[in-house]
Amino acid sequence: MTQSPPLTSDTALPDFLQAGDVLMHAPFGIFMYGPDGRLLFTNHAFARMHGQESPETLLRFTTDITAMICADPEDRKTFLKLLERNGQVVNFECCFENADKGLIWASLNVQAVQGRNGRISHYQGFCFDITDRKLTEQSMSVANARLEALWSVSALATADLKKIADHTLASLTRMTGSKYGFFGFLDETESTMIIHSWSGEAMQNCALVDKPVHFPIDQAGVWAEAVRLREPLILNDYSVDHPAKKGFPHGHVSLINILVVPCIVHGRITAVAAVANHASGYDQDDVEQVTAFLSSIQVIVDGKRTRAELADQKARYQAIWDGAPVSIWEEDWSGVTALLDRLHEQGVCEFGTYFEEHPEFVAEALRAVKILDVNEETVRMFHGRDRADMLASLETIFSTPDTLPGFIGELNALAQGEHTYTTEMRLRRLDKELIHVLLNMSFFPSNTPPGTVLVSLLDITERKRMEQALHESDEKFRTIADFTSDWEYWLGPDGALVYVSPSCERVTGYPAQAFMDDPGLMQRIIHPEDKDNLDCYEIIQSTALDEVHTGHDLRIITHMGEIRWIAHSCQAVYSKDGQFLGRRGSNRDITARKLAEQEVHFKNDQLQKVLAEKDAFFAIIAHDLKSPLSGLLGMTGLLVEDFEGLTMHELRQLAREMGLSVQNLYNLLENLLEWSQMERGMTSLEPSPCALAELVNSNLDLLQAVAEQKKITLRNAVAADTLILADQPMLNTVLRNLIANAIKFVEPGGSVDVSARKDGAMVAVAVQDNGIGMDRKTLTGLFALEKKVKRRGTAGEKGTGLGLMLCKQFIEQHGGNIWVESEPDKGTTVFFTLPSGD
């Protein structure tokens, strides 16, 4: 079966449709839809905005355009209300979902278009992607509002085909010699045929006055078999039984034979022709004649429809061109292309470098650009009177410092084979004022005249002013924040760091970028014992914590391992419109203050300890002085009152008791004097090398008489060559107290031994006795004033309680140690160390 022939030169696309195809590739949106909400026409960019690769896919699946462009039902209601009330919607902002990009904000301009009958035939609209601008407004940051222009056209306009159908049917009945016939078109689904023409004789002889116009194929009889089988049908004896017959309605003309031929174009049945009651029947020649004639008729029908559609599209494109809310320039760059081809032939590859080194080439290329037309928005944007005024004032418009660099960028993009180019630049209005524009160029879209370039300009002057104001505000903020001595930071609503002040490096040892790159670093440097105190960091996304939050003082571990103290505070941050922006935190280094507080606490503890020792000391002194003085008073009173009645033995006993009391008082006062001098810092340490054995002998000699009274043996086992580095008066006090204590707690007939041994740089001295010893509880209180142990000696001797404390402090001043080892009934050994004098 032959196919429809290709379009002839009479059906070639007009120039304006070619220009319209250029607009199909523009980066801003234009769409059309019917009153029923069904999308009729769109372009590539609009399809991409809604996640589709082609306009055809979007058209196929879109049944409600308002639901697609307005995701929010409330926005949809408002949009429809405005459109119904005003007949148009201008700069309506709403959002919809894109499967790949998520939420997209758009600005819509939609206008109702009336047909010749005065009723709304369709709606045309423009859609601009304002996602960047909306995000800028919401986050107070710079927005690069980008214009995506989308174009949508649809709705085939059918012409009046009655005369063509009548001529077709008359020709078919005449050439086939048929008496009856009809001719009709099938809808796109091939499910219904619409009859345009019946043969005149059939209408005269047919009693069906109210003939149906639409015939469902699945309900039709024999003639519809040609559609169902998709091939011509010949039935030369209509009286023969046929499974597709369904009978005639009352009054239908009588049929003898019938020929039905479907017209198939590009695999789709577009029309059906049927003739009947040929005198001798139909054959294959009739089929071929009818098919060929239908193909010719189809070309005429398609051409008529195409011309009607082109006329309608021309009006639509003109409306789009004139009504687009962005500046559009149509330019001819064929001369520029020729110049660039010459460079390619010369082997130039580094175009950017070449353009910088050859300004004369750039100037020649600039002169080669021809501006063909601009739309009405361009005239308005640049304050021109009309298009002619605009085209005559190009030198004014392109007289800014940005013009030449911008043109070089365009040249470089074209030379590199780019299809589009986008940049920002300043241009001059005809009133001499500068404006900022977002320029988008489409180089040589398909189906366009050679060298055609489409340029769109969006006025972003206001956005630039906002950016500048925001930049100045940001500079003020950073000037304050960057030079503060405190460690400042800002956490966004998602808990991510937005800003960290440079002073964090002084406090933590880590640069600000380290915290930005590693959000977990802030938590890791908190001292393990203080991690729970930074609770506001954990609840960063909670907007309920609006008040200023001051946490506990925290310790951090710096980059060098140093522990520092910080005072932390933070609070929620909101924009002017109440949007939660996160939390601002401030950390002040309070290490010096904390160390000072610790020093004060330490000094207070020391002072309390000293005061406690003083209180205990005075209590001890009061007790130890009172006891011997009371004894002396009692004994002297006895002598005064009954001296003549006392025997000589009793007098000697009183004298001996009085002597012991006086000796105890003397020892107490002597130790008290030395203690007082030491506490007031009056006892100076003046160590010098001395022979330890000699010092031991002199102190043993001093206490020999006391030892003899108790029949105690004193022995010096220190080697004669043992040298020590010590303050002799202090060491004498130590030896005298330790030897005297040993004698006091040794039973008559016992012994006290003094020995020494070299231990590295120190000499260890031991004063050992075989006396009554001490239990563990007594040992623990020997060197503590508040736990002073008071025991009587084996002969009733009393102690002062200060001797061992003096010994401990004197030994420690020499850099040595003193300790005691003892067991009950096994004796006691007091050890102490002194620096060697070797």
C-alpha cells in the first residue's frame, strides 16, 4: 500500500515558524493549556523543569496543568481565582516538585486567550525558575536567581474540510462508477469515524434523515472491517453472508456491492472512503485508484491543516515574543562564525589567549554581529521609545566596561563549541543609568536560519543591590566576629557549622577551618568529665530553647594537649520573619581565672590547715605547761606547809620529782622556742659537710647521764668516715630528740644504737632501740600535730609532743625523709635520710 508523499515546497515551514523553533530552545518557560486543564503544548526546557526529557512525554502524561505547576492546593486555589477574576495572572509565585531537583519555585505569568467566538480557547503562560532567589530571601544570603524559559504550544486547529470532502467523494463515485459513497476521518485513537460527506444520490434515496455523524468502529458493520483489519475490503455480492454484517436500519438504501479503502499515513488510519453499487463489481484496479486518490487528497488536507496550524502558531509565537516578561534579542552571528572558521583553519586552539592578544579580531567580530529584532520588554527595560529607537541606540547600551569582556566570553564559548553561554554584566539604559543583567545565549538552535543566536536578558539590578547590602552587612559582621577575643561559632538548623571565628585557634590550638571540615572536633576536645555539660550542643535543632543558655564552665583539651577552661553560652537565632536559623555559641577562655581560683582555694586550704595546727599547737602547749606547773605548785606547797614533818627520803623524792618537772618544762620550752623560730622562718638552713659519727657521739655524751640512771647502753655504730651535708644545730636537735625518745621508752637494762649506711647520693641514719615499741594506730599519729601521741616513758617520763614534728620538718628541709618502723614489745627504729657530704 502506498504511503502519503512527503510535503512539497508549497508546504515548507514559513520563516516565522523557524524563528519559533529558536524560541523552543530558550531557557525560559512558555506553556499553553486548554480550558479543561489539559496541557496542549510545551518546549524542552519546561519538560526538563518537570523532570521529563521531552515535551512529548510531558504532554502525554499531564491532565491537570494547575496541579502540576502549583503543588500547594492553597496556591492552586489562589491562582485559579486570580485567573478567573482578571483573565491573567502576573508574577504569581508558587512551587512544585521535581523528581531530580526536589522543590522548585517558579514565577508564573498566565493569560487567557479568546477565540473568534469570544470564548476562551486556551491559556498561554510563562514560567520562570526563581528557586535561587527564593532561597536567597529565606537564608539572607546571595541569591543567583536564574531564568529558565520554557515554551509550550499545542492544540491542532482544524480547518473547514467540507468542500474538500465533497469533492473527494464526488471524484471517487465518478471514477469508480459507483452509485453511493461516503468519506470520513478517524480520530487519533482510530475508534470513531466522523462522516464529512455522503454522496448526493445516497442522501436522496436514504430515509434516515437524522443520520448519525459519529460512528464507533467497534459497533459498525461490514464497512468497519476495513478499519479493524487495516486493509481494503471488497464485497461484490452483498447478499452473501458475512460475519461482520449487523443488518440495515429501517429506510437504509439497498446495497449490491461495496468497496471500503482506509487511508493509512505513517502507520495510522486517518480517513476512510467507501463506494457502493458498481454495475459490474469492484477489483484491485479500483482499490489502487482509490488509494492513490486518497493519498493525493491527504496531502491537500495535510497542507491545509499545516497552513492553518502555521498561521495559528505564528499568532501564538508573536504573542509570546511580544508578551514575554524578559528581554529577547534575535541576532545574526553568521559573520562571526565565518571569522571563527578562519581561526580554526589556521590551527588556533587557545582561543582565550588569542582574543586577548588580538583585540583587532575581537573588534572585527563585534562589528560582524547583526541585531535583527528585539521584543517589547527590551524596549521597556532599556527605556526606549520603540524598537527602532532601540536598534538605533546600541552604542549607548553597550558602552559599559563589561561589554568587551562579556563579548570575549561569548566568542570563547562559541569557539569552544558550546551551545549556550550565561554570564552577568552591566549595560546602560538609554537614560544613561547602568543596570545589571543576567545574559543567556543560545547558539544556533536546530531548525533555525544559519547563524541565528537568541539572547535573553533578565534585569537583576535589584538583586545586585541586595547582594551588595548583604555583603556590606556580612563584612561588618565578620569585622566584629573575626577580631573578637572569644571563640564564636554559629550552628545552622541542621547542626552543621556555618561560621567559626579565627580566635578559636588562640583558645584551642585548632584553626577555624579544622572545625568546619570536621564537625565532630568540637565535641572531641571537651574534657571527658565535662561532656555532659555541653547539653545545648546536643539539642541544637530544638527551637524551644529560645532563651540564652549558659552552661557550666567546661574544660577542653587543646591541640597541644593542654587543659584550658572556657565559659560557654549560646542562644537560638531567628530571622526577621521568624525562621529558625540555628544557634550562636560563645566560648570565653577563663583559664587564668580558674587557675587563680584554684590558687585561692589552695591557699585557703593551707591557711585552714595552719590555723588548725596553731589551734592544736596552743592546746598542746597549754596542756603540757599546765601539767608540770601544777605538779610544781603542789610540791612547793607541800614543802612550805610541812617541811619539818618530811623525812629526808621524802625530801629527796620531792626534789627528784621537782627536777623532772623542771626538766620537762625546760625541754618543752626549748622545743617550743625552736618550733616558733622555724614557723616564723627565723631558722635558716646552713648545711655544711660534717662527720656524722662525731655529731652522734656528742649527743650520746649529752644524754649519757640520763641513760645511766635507767642502766641503758648507748652505742654509736656510725663509720668514722661517714660525711653528711647538714645544718649542725638542726641535726643536733634531731639526734637529741630521737635518742632521748629511745631512752624514754626502753626498759632498764636495754640499749639504743645509732647506725648509718650510704644509699646513693643520700645517707640513711637509723636510731634503734629494743624498748616497748608501738602498735599501728600509734604509728599513724606520730608526725601529725592534730593526732599528737602522748605516752609516758618506762620510768614515767613525759614528752612534749613537738620533738618528732621538729625532726620531720628539719629533715625535710634538708631534702630527706623520716619514717618509723615498730612493733609492740619488739622495739622501735626511726630512719631518716640526709644528703651525702662526699
